[in-house]
Amino acid sequence: MFDWKAYEKRMKWFQHDRFGMFIHWGIYSIPARGEWVRNTEQIPEKDYMPFFEEFDPVDFDPKAWAKAAKNAGMKYAVLTAKHHDGFCLFDSELTDYKATNTKAGRDLVREFLDAFRAEGLRVGLYYSLLDWHHPDYPHCGTIHPEKNLPGMTDEGRDFNRYLEYMHGQVRELCTNYGKIDIMWFDFSYDDMTGEKWKATELTRMVRSLQPDIILDNRLEASGSGFGSIATEHPSEYSGDFTSPEQIIPPYGIRSETGRSVPWEACITMNKNWGYAAKDKDFKSADLIIHKLVDCVSKGGNMLLNVGPDARGRIPQESLAILAQIGEWMKDNSASIYGCAAAELPKPENGRITQNGKKYYYHVMENSIGGIPLYGFHAEDVKKVRLLADGSELKYEDAWWAQNYPDILFVHISDTAELPNAIDTVVEIELKA
Ligand code: JFZ
């Protein structure tokens, strides 16, 4: 039986914090064509090995990463402890294919955890269910870089041995590193799903070692399909939140009975998760701020990705975007943290988030004259303030406003510009 009470309790911080950093980092930062490079280019093991020999992130400074996340207003971070290529950033006893055996010579997961915790951020680890390095992971008829090599066969491969390895590594991560706030498994596909991973056993083990941990839904689902956490009868391995990838669910996510299902949209800043040297197609900070607000206005979180390079540096473009987001967050984070979807329709000039009696009207489009706050009525409202400085916003009661008794018009600016061109947040407090 799914314990809804315990579920609600462990999800509290996650649904309060709303904004986190995803970090995709591994030896694939050397070829620098994304974290799937070994598969997309069908690179055999021996041709990928040089990157392992070469990996030497001399500029790795997890404290600087943590500061960048914190200053952007992020509250948690999730790092790839192991991605599909099988390379481990942590010092696993179960493999030699790990950071400690590279020139880095250290447990990079531990350093990440220490640095982010020191900034007061919560910490999560991404762990790939797929493994292109382990000899017992099926190479044929599955997602594997060597599946098309001539004569490739799965003879002698023992998937149970892989599961022992995989479960063993997850046990290490849940045992040796203190409190882990999120475990982000990735991902299920075709018949590689649920009990194929021995998911009940795995979930029980994780929860017994880390009683408060939050799990994503990908032991059961993938980016598409929400899995049973979006139903009233979650399986034991449903995980705790759905993980829409590169999309913000247009209407949020609800179960059949209308229960709002926790979700976290994971989003790249450019087009790749792992470092891609030539991918300069970065989204603007303005767009990302709008989309963060969009997520919260639909009851979800945003996990925004960075892909540090081979030297261990978060790309300049990403740092600049994070800094700009931080500027906006400094004035407006009260409209993000602790907020959820407002039970009001999406207005045409922005979004609305809500925290109890307080509504945050995100004005993303300027108007001529007064700014219309759709869905609010002067007689229900206790006060209206500009969130950024707490200043009073007067209502307009000009003759043109009186034609629209269903809309509260406020006077925000004496010029034709809004105080914050990206998103000017108006705080509306209702009477009791
Ligand atoms: C997965 C990873 O493959 C990817 O590298 C990245 O880590 C991202 C956050 O998660 O992306 C997926 C997951 C599922 C599918 C495709 C990409 N799918 O179901 O097709």
C-alpha cells in the first residue's frame, strides 16, 4: 500500500523549492559532442578509453559551481554520478572505471556533495540504469554503442550480474555519502522497465538507507509517459515525481481524480546535456525566467542543466545566464519558493503563482495605461504591492477602467516601461 502521508511529508521541500540545477559531467566532456556521443557515433570501448586516460579536470571547483547555483536562486542540484557511458564520478569499489583512477585522482561526487551542502543546497545524484561499459549489460537489440559491431553477441552476458553491480553501486551512493535528497534514475525503455531492474527491491533498499529520499519516476517510466505515480495506485517503484524532459507540461500534471502530481521539467540551456563545444544555441535568460515562472504557475519544478567542460568549468554562457536569473530572483523569489498553481485561469499578459493568501501576478506583457490583473476584484483585495520593493500600487478607477468591473487595473509605472521588462511581479493579498 502506498503511504500517502509519508509521501506528502517527504515531498514538502521539493514542492517548496521549485528550482534546481542539473549537472551533466563526465569524460564525454572531452569529445564535447554531448553525453550520448559514444552511442550516436557508435564508438567502440577501445576508442572511448583515451578519454578516460586523458580526463584531468584541473579547474574543477565545486564551490564555484555551488555559488553559481545559489546565486541563481537554485535550491538543489543533481549531478550525474554515472551516466550511460558507465563512467563513475565516484569512488565505487565495484569498478575501476571511475574518477579516482583518472588523473583527477579523487572522488568528485564527494567534493560536489560537500560543496553544495556547504552552500545550504540540497543534493541529488543521477544514476544511469543503462551502462555501456559493463560487460553484462546487453549489447544487442538494445540501446548500445556496440550493437552493430560485426559478430556482436550477448552470449555469456549475465544480466543478473549487471543488476548486482547496479544495485551495489546504488547501495554505495546511499551508504557512503551522508544524506542524499534525490536519486534520479534514468531511464526505462521497451521491456527494460520496472521489475526488469528489480525495481521493487532497489526502491526498498534505497528507502531503507535514505528514508527521506525523493525518487524520480524513471525506474518505471521514461521522459514520455508519467508512470503510476500519476495514478491513484502507484507501484512500489513509481518514484515520487514525474520528469518531463525538454517540455513544460501545458496544463501541469494531474491524476485521473484531479490530484496535482508533482513534476520537475528538466531543461537544457543550449541543446545538449553534456558539454558540447560547438553548441552555442543558448536560450536567453529572459526566456528561462519566463519558463521557470510557467513551471511554478502549473504546479511544477524546473531542473535547469549545465554541462561543465573537460577542465571542469561551467561554460561562460551558462554562468552569464545563471547570473541574470539571479538578478531577477533577488527581487522576486517570493513568487517562486513555496508557490504553486493559482486556481485562476492563465491570464493573457503573464502568469499567476500563489502562496496561500498571496497571489503573484507575473506581468510579462506591457499595456497601454493601467495594467489589467485578470481575475481580481478590488473589493476582495486587501493590498497590492510591487514585489521588488514592497511599494504600494494604486488601482486605476478612470472612466475606461469602469467599463471592466471584472478586472482590477493597477498603476505600475509613470513611464511607458514596466519596472522589470522580463517579468514585473505584483503581489496581491486577498482579504481573509
Ligand atoms: C535521458 C538521458 O538519456 C539524457 O542523456 C539526459 O541525461 C536526460 C536528462 O535523460 O534522456 C532521455 C530519456 C528518455 C528518452 C530519451 C532521452 N526516451 O524515452 O526516449
